[in-house]
Amino acid sequence: MNSLLLQQAACDARGLAMDAVATCKSGHLGLPLGAAEIGAVLFGDALQLDPTHPRWLNRDRFVLSAGHGSMFLYAWLHLAGFAISLEEIKKFRVLHSLTPGHPEFHHTPGVEATTGPLGQGVANAVGMAISGRMAAARFNTSEHTILDNHVVCLAGDGCLQEGVSAEASSLAGHLGLDNLILFQDSNNVTLDAMLPVSQSEDVAARYRAYGWDVQEIDGQNLEEIAAAFQKAKAATGKPQFIIARTLIGKGIPEVAGTNKAHGEAGVKYVEADRRGLGLPEEKFFVSPQVRAYFKTRQEEQAKVYAAWEQTYQAWQAGNADLAKVLEDALNKKVPHLESTIPAFAPTETIATRKAGGVVLQSIAKTMPLFVTGSADLFGSTMNYLDGLGDFTRDNHTGRNIHFGIREHAMAAIMNGIAYDGIFQPSGATFLVFSDYARPSIRLAALSNLPVLYIFTHDSVAVGEDGPTHEPVETISALRAIPGLDVIRPADPEETAGAFAAGLERTDGPTLLSLCRQNVPNLNEIPVEVRRQGVFKGGYIAKKETKDLEFILLATGSELQLALQAAKTLGEGTRVVSMPCTERFLRQESAYQEMVLPNACRRRIAIEAGISQSWYQFIGLDGKSVAINRFGLSAPGATVLKELEITAEAVIAAAKSL
């Protein structure tokens, strides 16, 4: 390690951050300045990265959990040789630049995860570490090791205050993820005040209690950082936590070490303080020596990549079947699943959560890299993969993950697995607890991650558990997330279509909303129509046989009520099943018009939840049979009747039009 040049690189990175934030008059200077030496060691010496192959399978993953310090990441990716030009650094936070306010996956080369909401990156890193252990166990052979990388995360004090990081760190310690290294940028500051105003705990003791190895270092001493990192890489059996004591805003003495350094308060001092750092008048300056150093390092890393590529090709030649599984995963190749799922018995009466469990056993055989987990609810969510083992510290080939009662961490860890791009992650809990997972679900949608949520107990028909466990507003709230497909299947065959549709989608997340109570197999509708109808989001479940008079739109377990009501309302009644409004709205306008002809405005929407998301289909002329209040504690059928989710209520609503 060339300490002299890396110290100069740290100085230059501070200058890039100062100039970028000063130019756009927006951003966060504290972390990029305070943690510059950590960046110098990681990107200038320690991480295994080849900037010309940013998605190299065996690269070390670096996640900036404290995403507000994005100029730290952009500066070091630029210096390391990733495809982020100096012009892009100059366009920090400018429209359509590669350097947005917080790091975004798919947008900026070298960014491994979309971060900003504090603590998310910690949980994402745990997911990547799980993925790394799973992949190594499946694909390494006695002859060839193609995967032995590490996941490195840099988090701030604020990240470690958020509950999601605590949940994820606890699980990481339990699982013994020794390929995970977490740096804490410990500067004793949060945005509003100094850290002691809101915290007095011993963070090191907390992480030791979680089961991590802990080191405490001077985070601005290059030698200490490098030594701590090498010790962490060599450790076995535990994840590694490095508390790096830093001075926030180092280089701007007027605010350094205070909460004012967190944001852009130091900008007004930048001109003078740049000179104090020894930087020239030239803005966005990088010294020729630093450029040359990183060029040499890039050449060295290219050789490491080339040697690995030879090993990989030899592995491919000797393990053709394994290689195909891995290549298909990396290329997001998903088999056509619907045709591989056996049909249910026509007389089957079964909850869609149980139907989902049956479907999953078939899918698991077809998709060898499909993994699933549950927030301590496998027995209720029915998504356990029989005979495929549990992922534990001693068994990295298990395909079932026991997340414990940690919904937020579960969803964020699933994101981490999806960011890594090898396994297809899914996780389960009760629908009402999606509120605990919602921030991570939102980020999955924002990042176009193919994550599958299996959320059960989806309405007031949960019954005796009462309103705390009965989602009413939840489905509409989830449908409001852009990019999230929410599928609420009506019966076993729609459930088969829902799982197939969700897993065949590779450009974003899908949430399955499944019922607890038994529902009939609606065999008056052909199996193929139901399954394919889910792929389109909505379809005609029962077509009128006379002039169209009413359209009944229903979803989930309420479709059976619409079909019952249609028998009374007569031959001019059409029933439309709408399991996924998002998919339906992506269909061509001609298909939408065919299913929901604009000429018929006498429309009734039926769902055991609030009516809000249905007005886009029924307009002001239609009516909804819905529940715009919280539920009740009683047997499910009793609650549905009390809250007027019945065929009779549908008939009355139609006649009132």
C-alpha cells in the first residue's frame, strides 16, 4: 500500500466533494470529507474490483448505506476508473446525470444498491452476503473456486439507529455471515445534533452481543484501516464490524466535528479551506500522481479478473449443467412456469394461501435458484419448500430462510439478494404486516428488483383475530406504489397464474395477496382463461348473453360473490375478474376496452377493503361494495356479513344504479 499517494487521493476526493456540492449548492459534505481515508484504502488498495467489468461475478460488493454521502461513492468510483467521467462529477445532482442525490442501482456504474433511507444498505449488504454464501455452496467445486468475494458496507451513526439495521445485523450474526464487513463511520453526529443527544448505548457491545467480531480504529489512519480490513477478511465464523472513529467534515475546520458539517453548511468556507488542504485553484482537481496510481491499480485488477476468467472458463467446461443454471440466472432467463403447474381438482375448495403452497413445490423443481423465507410464519403462509432444507450457518444450500419476526429486514434482505442477481428471492408474512416492510418494498419497485412477496390473511375474513390483523386499507396503499404489481387471486387456478406471472416478471417486484379462508375452485371459468387472465391483470370471467347492462368488477375471494350476484342480476351482466390492476393498465387500450367497454357505465366494484383504488374503473357513475372502516373480531363469515361484503349487497348496489 502506497500510503503517501493514498493520502493524496483522500485529499483529492475531498476536493471533488467540496467542488461538487458547492457547484450545485446542495448535498452532504460531512461523510465524503470525514471518511475519505476509508475510501482511499478500500478503492485504492483493498477491494477486489475491475471497473471495466462492473458486474464481475467475483467482485467485492461495496454498499454505501449512508447514501446521503453519495459524493463519497461517486468520487471513488471515478478515481477507480468506473464509467463516471469528471463531467458527470461536475453535474452532481443535475437532471439526468449519472450522479443523482442518492446512489441509484441500474443508473450509475459501480453502484450496487439504491440507498438513502438510512439502514437500508446494511440490510441489503446482509442479503448480498447470504446470496454470496448460497452461490459459493452451489457453484464452487473441489477443482475450481469461482466465488470467494466479500460484501463491504459503510454505514453512519444514523444507519445504526434505524431498526432495519438492527434486525438485519441480528440475523447476520445468527447466520455467521463471515463474508460481510461493516464499517461504521463513527463521527458522533446526527443531522439535528451531536449523537449523545439521542443515544447513549455501547454500539460495540451491541454488535458483540449479535455475534459479530468488533474492531475499533482511527478511521483516518490509513494503516489502521488497512490492517483492520485484512484482519476482517481473514476471520471465519462471524460477520465483521469495524468502528472507524472519524471527524465529520474534515478539511472544513469551521464546521468539522459538529452536526453543521453533515449537510452543505460548510460550502461558504470551501474556497479558503481548499487552499488549506493544499488543493490548487483549479476546481475538480485530481493530481497526475493519483491518476497514475489508479491507472496502475486498474491494470493490476484487470490481471486479477483475467486470471479469474480462466478459472471460470475451466469451471464452465467441467460443469456444463451448473454453468447453464448460473448463466440463465445472470441473464434473467425464467422458464415458462404456468405450463409446469398441475391443475387443481375442479371440486377443490381451498384457501389461496394453501393453493400457493402447492404451487410453490412445483415451481421449486423448475427454478433451482428460487429461495423463500418467512417472518416466523411458515406454518401460516404455507411457503416452506419441502425437502429443500433451511439456510443456516452450517448449511448454505438450504432454500428456506427463517427470518424471524423481522419483516422490515426480511424485505430489505430480499432486496440485497435480488441486487446480487443470482437467486430469485421471495418472502412471506401476513398482509397487514406489509406496513413494517413497506419502505423496502418501495425501494424494490424504485430499483426494478424481481422480488416476490407472498402475503397472506388478506382481508377481514381473517375473522377472530380482529381489526389489528385485518387489512382494509392495505391493498389500496400497496397499489399506490409505482412499479409494484399487486396480484390478488380469486381461487387456486388464479393463484397458479399469479405465482407464474410474478416469477416470470424480471423488471420489478410482485406482491401476492392470498386469503386465509377456503374459497371454491371457480371451474365454470376454464383453467387456461383464469391463469392467462392473471397475466393480463383482468379478464372477462362471465360474459353477458344479452345487451350489456351491468359490469361487476371483483378481485380475490370476492370474485365468487360477483358470480353469484350475476345469476340474479340477469343475462345482461358481465363479471370481470381484476386480480392485478397494474397489469391490466399495461395492456393495450383495445384489450382494456374489450374487457371494460366505455359505453357501459353501470359498474360495481367488489372488494373487502377500502374503495379508493377502484374509482379509476367505476368512475363517479359506479358504485363500490367495500369496507371503508376497520374490521371486527368474530368468525370470518360473520364479519363479512356484518360489513356487507355479500352477493346480496352487490345485487342491491347494481339495482340502485
